[in-house]
Amino acid sequence: MNEFVRSVVEKRIRRAMAAVERNNMKAFYCERADQVPAFVRQLLPAGCSVSHGGSATLSECGVTDLLAQGGYRYLDRSKAAGPEELDKLYRDVFSADWYLTSSNAVTEEGELFNVDGNSNRVAAIAFGPAHVLVIVGCNKIVRDLAEAQSRLETLAAPANTARLNSRTPCAQTGRCENCHSPARICCNTLITRFQRDPDRVKVLFVGEPLGF
Ligand code: SF4
């Protein structure tokens, strides 16, 4: 990253971290994506139960590989034999010790912005697992909720539907068409603001782009 761009990104990360802390969530920082697995290993107790939402970020930085190596009771959605087992797993996740996810955006006002089609992910962020770790690359930081929504409609949703091979209009056009598709990826929006429990939600900012 160019040094002048880097200096802007660092200021953005510092503002977002301070705002997240003001919202009663814990903020952490890794300069590089390859440092994230070691951070997660040190944070999660061996043998704890853990699951995660679908996320390009978690696979790009090596966290899903870390969970698959053993050492945790991993509620692995990719191993579900069919829709019924997957549905049961989504419900079991509510009693997991840890839930890992990224965020569609994080505002400089300390809000986590997430949309979901099936909505198991936004539900688990809001309620259930004892601890939630949100891993966000520096590309996810936006100024406010309006910019978060714009980022969703012009990048995150079209890129994610393309990744998932979903038959949504945005996968074709590259921008939101406010669809009524059965594959809609943004049926529910969760905005995570001030938290009552200061120990539940932790946000790890990474000084490199991750996911989309
Ligand atoms: S409403 Fe439809 S077209 Fe718009 S972002 Fe969501 S899935 Fe894509």
C-alpha cells in the first residue's frame, strides 16, 4: 500500500477502533492478515465450541483453516449433510462459546453493519453465542451508515452473490436492483451499536484489505 494511502487508512482504523470502544465493544488490531490466526488461537480457549458465518474474510486470512485443524469443538456448516442438519446446526450455534464473522461494513461511528438473506448470521451476532469476534479488513471501514448502505449495494452484495453463484440481479449488473429474488442476500439488516455487555462483542481490525 502506498505510504500516503496507508497514513489515511491508519487514521480511519484508529477512529473506528475508538468509536467501537465507546460503543462498549472491545477493539483489537493486527497489522497484517497473516497475523490473524495467531491472534484467534490466543483468544479462543482450547476445546471451546465455535462456529462462523459464511465469509470470504475468514477464509482469506486463514481462520477457517485454523478451526479445521482441530483443537476446538467446531460447528462446521460445510459438513452438514443436508438442509435439515444445516438448520439444526444454525440453531445449535446459539449456544456456542464463540461465533466468528466479518462485517459488511464498520462505520467510523463504531457501528457494525450487516445484512443477511437466511439471517442465521445476523441473528447469532445479535444474540446467542457467548462471545462474538468480528474480523474486518481496512477496506470495510466507512464513514457512516449511508456509506455502509452504498458500499453494500455497489460492492459487497454484488460480489458476494457472484461468489455464491446466486441468481440475483446484482450478480448480473454489479449493483443493487432492489430485487424480490428468492436468493436475495439482504433480507434483514443488523446495525450493532452500543452493547450492554462489554465483553461479548470483540472487533479485530486488520491493516490490510480482506473480503469484500
Ligand atoms: S436487494 Fe437483491 S439486487 Fe439488491 S443487493 Fe440485495 S440481493 Fe442484490
